[in-house]
Amino acid sequence: MTLRVIRHAHTIWHHTRNDDPETARELAPRLLGLLQDDHPRRTADVIAWSTTLSRATT
């Protein structure tokens, strides 16, 4: 995958999380699979948001 595609996937996910948090939560594991170890800042963003969302819903 190219860096551009991964950047776009993260950006689209970022917009989705604002508009539809449930869908963003469902997509987060797939996005993390794309990011893997090569994108630590984006990976941390997804994990931090997912963790915050999990705490808010429990």
C-alpha cells in the first residue's frame, strides 16, 4: 500500500469518527491493520480514541 492511501484512510476514518462514532469504532481494527508499525502517530491516534470511547461507553 502506498503512503498516500494510508494517509487518506486515516483522514477518512478521522472524519467518520466525528460523524458516526459507532462506524469508526467498527473500522478501527481494520485501520490499525493497515497502519501496523509503520505509522506510530496515526496508530496512537486510533488507539487513544478507541480507548477513550471504550471508557465512555462502560
